[in-house]
Amino acid sequence: MATLTTKREAPINNDNLSGDEDRVERPAPKAKRSRKGPAKSRAEVDLEKLVFGGGDEKDLGSDIFSKIGQEVSAFMDTGSEASDPETDAEVDSASDEEDEDNDDEEEEEEDDEPNKDDSLFFVDTVRDEDMAHSESDSDAEEGSESEEEVLEQEGESTGPKAAWVDDDMQSAQVALKAQSRSRKLRETQSDNLVSGDIYEERLRQQFQKIHAVPQWAADAQASHDLGEDDGIGGDLLKTTKSLLSKSSTVLQPTRIDTVRVRNANHVAPSQSAVLSIHFHPTSNVLLTAGLDKTLRLFEVDGKENHKIQSIYFKDLSVTTAQFIRGGQEVVVSGRRGYYYSVDVEQGSVNRINGIPGHKMPSLEFMRGNINGDRLAVMSNGGQIHLLSARTKQFIHTLPMNGVVRDISFTADGNYLWSTGLDNEVYQWDLRQNRCLSRWHDSTAFRPTCLGLSQDGSYYASGDNSGVVNIYDTNSVIAGKAASDSSMFNVKPFKSVNNLTTSIRGVKFNHSSEILGIFSRHKADQLKLVHLPTGSVFANWPSMSSHLGNVQCIDFSPQSGFMAVGNDSGKALLYRLPHYQGY
């Protein structure tokens, strides 16, 4: 086992040492430090006296600040001289050695002179090199500003710098042919792969093309460019008028605003095509009916559209359903010799077996009126049978020379207009059950439908070739007065040729400012015509409307809503913001 030994040095015997040269002096014992911490230097003592009081404060303050002035002047004198890297290095090394010596001296003894202590404060000064750098930076900024001014004079806008730039936008590749929505961004047919920043720029251009800059924004920008900017708000803050502009009382002929809201029958859609759609004259109620043998009533608010009631007719496919007698009753008919009457207030349903004294296999072409007391049924032989809307009893038959194609009541229910295949239009007085006037239209080809405006100023007729002729009733009165016989000719003031298939129906709104025309044979065959100009609204329906095959349309009592029934069993509902009411 290994052992650990220690070697002890022999003690030095001072008696054996003689002479001053051989004498070994022991180091003086170090002073024991107080438990209170190291002794304070003269500078610390002076600082405490200056801050907390005591002693001659004037002499202390003058000594300290005189020392600072001496150091600053010495620093400025050395900084003004040209600097050499080698001499700077030597000076730094020498200063380091002096600092070490000073530290050793501070540990061994206290210095009585205050100017040898470290400075209690420092002064931040700028050297010549820093001044040179700052001057070069300012020159560069002035150069950049001059470049920006030159670009602005040349018409190029530098614009604000982006707060963040995505580096991956340059390397990203977007295939424009991958999706149908991005194909419209191509400049040529072969254009496919583009970088991310180019794709972003084309999207921005496409958005600006669809959503043009508003006129107020363009005017504000123009005034700002001309130096006419009147500050934030401009004239907006100089008036107490309402900030929101109210809709104009006159509908503009070039554009109509429509807002698609939830379908009127989204709670209970039809299982087949919606062939009839009608608004209640006084309540927010809409009825729908079709070949699924069901009549449905909905409360229209544009948001929920709750279902009120549904009635199923097991033996009748409904082709016509409408409110009569001020909305108290609904008559439902189809391709059968009978029809149904539904009391809206009591909820009762009555079946009525045809027309007394007339055997008709089909009552699908039945027309009623909200305000009148008549029901009219078209027959195949050119006859129009009139019934009492209250008692459902037969009243009279109105004869025509040709096959009747469509009929329409006036708003008060006192007159009835009819048209036939022979291009003749009849005006009937229901109070006397006689024909008031009859005229010929040489511009129509096999008329299919007829519509009257509620104010009686217009009437429209659609034909088999897709043309809708719009007439002014004043021309009818003038033609009748100028003709010597009971038969005269009337020409339309506007012919609408936007549809190419047979016209199924025409419908005026309550103010006679909008005429809706539609065809069932092709999808999205619906147009809205402005009156009295006769121009078709070009902005609606658009390619994204997706109306389907339109079967029927109707306007609410104050034209606040427009309902469209299609072959998919949906009752599309649109809000017309121009009209504030329901």
C-alpha cells in the first residue's frame, strides 16, 4: 500500500543570519479588514458629502467639476490629432499597464489627491471619424431624396415601402390553367406558369377591373394631386347633413342593385318545379305551389323565412295558385275539371267541381284578381268564362274571334284584357260584360302572354319568338280616337329582343318602373326592363346568378323583394335596396 509523506521545511533561524544584506525581512502583516466592508476611497467619501451634506460642499463641487473639465479638454486635444493605428495600440497598452498599477496602488494605499480618482461622470462626445460618417450618411439621404424627386417628376411613383416582403413569392409558381377561376388571369392562351408576385399583381388588376374606384375617391385623389386637399374630411366635416345618402326616388335605367338573400322556401323546398309564386297583398306572406301537389305559405323576412302552413292535394298537380279577395282566400287549379279554394284565415279547404253549366277537362288557365270579385277561366275555343270570386257561381262568357292565349286584370278589377293567336288585343268591361275596344298588333308573332301595369300606363305582350313588345296605353287611346272603325293598329314603343325562346310570362312591379320577362325553355332566361326608357338592366342577372329554368316571378307589394321560382323546386328571393318598404 502506498503511503503519503509530506516534507516539512526547516524553520529559518534568524540568529544564524548576520549583516544587513543577508537579513530577510518578513512582510508586514496585512491590516484586517472590517466586517463592514472595504474602506471607502477619498472619491466615495467626497461624493457622499456632496450628496448627503457635510463638509465644505462648495470646495467639493468645485474640485469634482474642475476635474471633469480637465478630462474633457485633454480628450478633445488628443482626438483632434491624426490617429495612427500603431501609436493607438501602444497608447492603449500603456494605458492598460497604468490602470493595473493604479489598481495595485489603490489596494495598498489611499490616494489623497482627488484628481487621480476615476471620474464620477462621463461626457459623450463625437469624434472626427463619427462626424465624417454622419456627414456621408446625410449626403446619401440627400442623394436618395433627390432621386425620388426625379422619379416623381418623371411620373414614376415610388410609393410607400412595404413593411414586410415574402421572399418565397419570387420562387413560388402558380398554374393559371389549374382552376377555372384563375384562367381569366391569363394574358395569352399559352400563358400558364407565373411567379407569385406576378400572380398577385394580376389578381389586383382583376379586382380593380371588377370593382372600379368610386367617383368620390377619384375626385379626392385628383384634388389631392392638384394641392387642393382640405385636410381630413374635407367638406364632410363642414356640414351637419346626414352621412348616409338616401336612395333616389327615380330608378336609374342602367343599373339595378339586387341582394341575394336566403331562399323563401329553404325550410321546405318543393319536390318538383315551382310553377306558381305569389305575394300576399298586405302581409309578409308568400305562397308557392307546383307539381308536387303541395301549397306552402311562408313568412318572408329575408333571414329565416319560417314556414306557416302546407296543404297537400292528393289528386291535383298544381299549375296555378294565387291570392284573391284581398288575400283572404287562395284558389288552386290544375289540369283537372275541378279546383280548390283555401280560406287563409280559417284554414279550411273546399273542393269545387268545375264551372256550372260548362264541362271543361282542364282549369289550369285560371286567373284571379286581388281587388276584384271575378275569376276568369280560358277555354280552348276562344271563350273566357267569368265566375264570382265569392260564391264561385258562373256569371258570363266573353267570346273572342280566335284562340285565347292569355288574359290580365286591371288593378281595380273592373277591366279585363285578353290576347289571341290572331295578334288581336281585346279590352273588356266587366261591369257591363262587353268589349270596349279591339286593336291589332302587326309586330307580334303568335302571342303567348300578356301583362298590365298597376297604374294602367303600360302593357306588355310576349310572343313565341322571344320578343317582348311594350306599349303605352296612351297610344291605344290615341289610335282609337283617330280610327273611324272599331278595329285599329297599335305599335309598341319598345321591343325587347334579349331572350331567344318563347316568352312564358311578363310581370310589372307596383310602381311600373320594372318589367320582368322570362322563358322556361332555357336556363337563366330572365331579364328586368327599366321603364319608361325600355332599357334592359345589364348588371343583373349575371353569370354567377344561377337562376335555373325560371318558371314564375313576382314582386312584393312595395317591390322590396322579388321571388323567382325555378324547376329545381327553389323559390329564389332577392332584395331590391332601391325600394325601402316590403
